[in-house]
Amino acid sequence: MPELEWLDGGITAVPGILASGVAAGIKPSGKKDLALIYSSSPGRAAAVFTANQVKGAPVLVSMQHVRGGVAQAIVASSGCANVCTGEQGVRDAREMTRIVADQLRIKPEHVLIAATGVIGAPMPMDKIRSALPKLVKSLSPQGGRHANEAIMTTDTRPKEAAVRIDVGGRPVTIGGMAKGAAMIEPHLATMLAFIATDAAVTRDALDAVTRRAVDRSFNRVTIDSDQSTSDTVFVVANGAAQNAPLAPGMRGLTQFARGLAAVMERLARQMVQDGEGATKLVAVTVRGAASKRDALAAARAIANSPLVKTAINGADPNWGRLMMAIGKSPARVDAGRVAIAFDAETIVEGGVQKEGVRLERIREIMGGSEYTITVDLGLGRAEETVWTCDLSEEYVRLNSKYTT
């Protein structure tokens, strides 16, 4: 079996995982807005949440529930974030987990909850109460796409990924789904992402590999440099593969971690590709930095710069904006050592425009939907990559009228 085999089906590609998505009436459009992920057996749970000091009620409730280390269901809604809704918002989130638990005959603390949408509006609980039983009855091994559609806001398409990987000679499946189109630039996590696996993993091991995978994927993307109040990543491992539980130090855990990171990275890249108004997916790689911290700081400065992102949108090889961005970052920079390339085409050497540079070729590269900007600081060996997208008029249009 290949080391990493990509599968169709997203989160429901995982044995023992069912999902559903229905329209509860939270969204005025009448589109699906309530999702459920269910594991036929309880699983080990790990989570990473937004570092924003303003946290939604679902985040607060899930932070409490995940402390037990066990989860069997995830309920998620879109259209209303249930943020800045006071004690009533927390009561509503707890009631949603309680209703789902009663319907599934599991413990309420084994239900995790997430929400996305407009901040400050109360949850329409009458509609949700009547829809939750239908949501549970709709659970299906083919329900992953319905659940994915139900967590979308301004996303234009569902985001899912699944792999099968050999772990200690036994096949293990990892599948996930995500949403995220704007208010994305993380410090721990970003957007909503739900991952399931049939691997058996100890609690300490799952926590550690989840945080590492998040850091190398969702923590390496930016759409608009804003950090949501609802960002959540859940990972549930139900053990259906019946492998020896993966613990720290086991070789199999390294194999599992590779698969988990691959799924999260694919989901993260899909998010940037589907950023609000985005037409380009651009990898910003900074190498030759004095430290990993410097490399990441410089890459983030480029990826978050509105001037760089508008140049990407217009396919304008204005490399001065890249120099500006790294120069304002906290990274150590010696302008006379910097080299810059778009894919394999170099535009800057020694901090100045390369003699004989083929600007038309660079414009052609920038006209594509996906490419890499590489900045070499010439000061060391450290390297980091951040994925970004362009900033378009469509982004401004969408966000200037988001609540109206």
C-alpha cells in the first residue's frame, strides 16, 4: 500500500463516522445551516481554539467538554456565530449539545459544538430545537458533503480531504472537512475544521500531534489578517482500526502524524483558494533566514501586506512591496543580501533588480492561479512557508455589506 493514499469522501471516508446537514432556518437564504458528525463509538478528542480574547459561546462550551478527552459527536451551525450573546448564548450552546446527546443517547459532555456567522445575534433556538431531531435522523455514511455544506457561509465550495496511511502495518484512515473564507489569520487555529480517524491514539499523543499539525497547516495561512472569535479545530480518534494505541515515542505515531498533517494542509490550502474574492493561491517561502522565527515573521509580513496582495491580484511584479514588507517585519534583514523569485524566475539579486530580468515571464507566472514567491534573506539556513491569496474588489464588496 502506498504510504499516503488520497481518498474521496472527506470525513465520512473514516469507518464508523456518520454525518448529516439540514436547513434549520438560521440562514435567511434557506440553505443548509446545521451539521452533525457522529462516531458510532466514543473517541479520543483533541481541540485547538482561537486565541482571540473574545470567544464565542460554542468555543467556551467546547473548551469545557474537551477537557474530558472523549467525544462522540460534533454539532455545528452557520449563519449565527453565537458570539457576544452573554449568558444566554452559553445556555443556548449547552442546550444544543444536550438535545443532540439525548437524541443519540450519549453524554452531553461527549458532544462538541461550533458555530460560524454574524457576531452579536442570538441563536434562533425555536428553529434549532425543531431541526435537531431531523438532523440526527438524517445521519448517513454518505452525509459528509451535506454536513460540509451546512457549515459554509461565504464559502463558494465545500472543503474536504481524506487519506489512508499505513501505521505499523495496519491501514488507518484520516478524513476531514473545513470552512473558512475570511476573518482568517491565526495564532493557534483558524476557521472551523473537523477531523476524524479510525486510529487508536492515546490522549497525550493525540493532543501533541494535533497541535503540531495545526501549527504547520492552519497556522500558515492568511486571507485578510483578521482572527475570528469562533476558530475551532476538532480531532476525534475512534479506534475502529483496532491498532495498538499510538503513544509518544512509537514509530507508528510518526506515520499517523504525517497523515494528519497532510489532511490539515490540504484543507488549509483549499481555504486560501476559496478566500473571499480570491483568484490566486500563493505560497510565500522565506529561506536563508537567521532563525525559523525570522523566516516565519518575514513570510507573514509579506502574506499579510495589503499592498502585496493587491499586486498579486493585478499580476504586477512590484517587488519593492516585498522588500518593504520584510523590512517592516521583526526579522533580521540585510537588504544587500536579499534575492526574490516568482516560481523559478529570479527578479531580485543582492537587493536590486536582476540585470536582464524577464518581467513579461514574471507577469505570466503571476497571471496563473497558483505560484510561489521565494525570498532568500541570505543570512542563514532557516526556512518557512505561509499560504496567502490576493485582495480583490470582490472581497471589499462582500465585507462592506456583510450584515446588510
